[in-house]
Amino acid sequence: MTLTDPTLPASPAAPAAPLTPISLTPSALARRLTAPKGFGDQSLLSPRPDAIRLLGGIPDPSALPLDELRTTLGEVWDAGGAAASLQYSGSHGFEGLRAWIAEREGVDPRRILITNGGMHGLSLTVQALGEPGAVVAVDNPVYPLFLRTLELIGAEPLPVPVEADGLDVEHLARRLADGDRIAAVYTVPDFHNPSQGTLSAEKRAALVELAARYGFVVIADDPYRELRFAGEDQGRRVFFDSEHVVHVNTFTKTLGPGLRLGWLVLPEHLVDAVLRLRNRQDSHSSTFVQTLVQHLLVSRPGWFDATLARARDLYRHRAELLVQELEARLPGRLTITAPEGGFFLWPLLADPAVDAAGLHARAVAAGVDYQQGEFFASGPGTDSARRLRLAYGDRTDAELRTAVERLAAAFD
């Protein structure tokens, strides 16, 4: 028997066989998801610390239920609901919250699926409906983040012009009659982002009829619907009564984007498919957030509508102030249509000789940021490049006045 002397150094180990290299290259999907160019590009922001940013559809802090949520948290804790709110919950969403939404929308609660905000709802919908290479008709101009959602399945957008009263349904009908085939059409029916218009009742009915005739689904993205402060509601019953419409909504603009809580109104035949998809992703929305929001809405009948009424008054005032300031300081420079709701103004540069990109660069240097219209075009044929998207939701009166003053200076 041979003993090893512990005082002697150990024999060197035999060299290990070379490892097979592991590829660190991102997947084809990840490589398609490029960094934002234009819309959402942080490199375009003004470096000035006093810059006023008219950039996003952001609700004003004063319109959010800060005190009510604090009180609700105490009520839930005192009632013994704390532990349950920190546990897992079902993929469909809280029954009481779904019932509250369903009653408001006038649909069967089974058709409601709670989501993590509007973008999550859009992502689920696109993945449930589309295949690689699918064609999805989209607004032109369009909410740019929806185009990025299409990248998840490798779908191709088919731009459809947007008019003052929403998507050009006759244009889409001609494309379909000429042989184009689509899996879905995406539009923002109320207070369109970016063009601020609303899809007329006649166009809503015509769009749903087209969907039934050609077998596609309408994705109605409606985050601003509750924020009408002028004009007449064009209705949503036609969407809810159709088996060809997925209605996407969110509490982002009314209760706060940080809650990450929204919902889908699905056709009955899509409910199980979307649930199966959701079961393979995030599983469910935050139990904690659902607990608070359900308690807040269900235990205070009428509170949500009263809150909306105050918010509408605020945003009406902001919109009117912005229009007045632009018309006073930039007479004849912009063609403006006063919004009837939502958070955006979409003015057109009246003088074709004005360089839109140069104007934006000067405005940024002067300390006011806005979204350049060119970033919203989903295809050719629009005047988007000569538009400015000005967001007023979270800006004070003083900030709006200063922003317009700086914009006027950029014109000179």
C-alpha cells in the first residue's frame, strides 16, 4: 500500500479536455429588436436641466388617486387581506375586478382578461393572432410602439391612412378588394395617438363589417377613451358585439402607469387561447395591485366616474391653454385642431419652407422637447414629417406657457 506524503506537493492534474464553445450570439428575435430611433430615443432629449418635455401621454400627478390608494392599503391590511395579496393568483385576473370592468363595458366577465397595462395586452393579442410573416394593417401615422410589438412575431405592417375622423376604412376596403389579406388591423379609435382624432361611428361599423367579411380581427387600442372632454362619444358597443374585435384598455391614463394594470375584452372564441399563452409567460398580474385596485373600485361606487370628471376638467383646461398660447404667440405658423380628449395636440407646420428637423433642433436647444411627427409614419403618403406631437397632460400652466414661448423663439 502506497501512502501519499502530505508534505509533498500534489501531482499536477491532467489537462482538462477543451470545452465546446457556447454561442453568446443573441437569438434572431433579439437581434430584430433594435434600439429606438426617434420615438423613445433618449439621445434626442435636451441636456438642459430646465427643459420642458411635451413628450408622453402621461397623466398629471394631481389626477391620480394618491390618498385613496393609501387609505385602501390600510383597509385591505386591517381586513386581513395582506397575506393573500402577496401570494400567487389566477391568470384570468381577480373575479371581482373583472366583474366591475365587465359591468362597465356591458360584456360577460369571462371575456375580460386582466393584463399588465396596455402594451402587455397588445403583445398578448399580437402573439395570439399572428404567425411569422403575417400582415397586420396599421394606422398611418401610428403609435410607434405597436410596430415594435409586431417584431415579436415577425409580422409585416400594411400602412392605412388616418383621416380627421380616424382610420381610412374605404382605403382598407379597396386594398382588401384588390387582393390584400391581413390577419388583423390595429387602430386607436378614440383620441388617436398621434393624430388626436376619433374614429366615427360610421367607420366603426364599416370596419367591423369588413372584419367579418374578410376574416380578420380588429385590435382597438383605447387607453384614452375615458378622457373625452368635448364632442360626442362615437360608441363602443359595435366593438363589443363583434366576434372580430379585441378591445385593449388600461388604467394607465386614469389611475397611474406605475400600477401596470389593464384589461382585454376578448371575443369568446379567443379567451382560452390567450389564457394558454399567458400561462406560458408572466402567469398573472400582480396580486397586490389587483387587490388594491379591486378594493378601491368596488368599495366606492361612483368614485371612479367622479375622479374621471375632475381629470377631464383638468385636461380640457390644459388643452385649451396650449391651443390659445400657440395661436397667440405663433399666429399663422401652425394649423391647429383643438382636441376633444386625450393628451395630444398634432399641429401642422403651415409654411412648407420651415425645416421641421431644424425647428426641432432649435427648440431642443431652447429648452422645449416634443415628438417629431416623422417618427409616427408607418409608410409614405402622410404629412407626418410636418407635424409636431405636443403632449400636455402632465405639464402645468406655467410650463405650457414657457414651452410655447421657447417654441416661438425657435421659429425666429
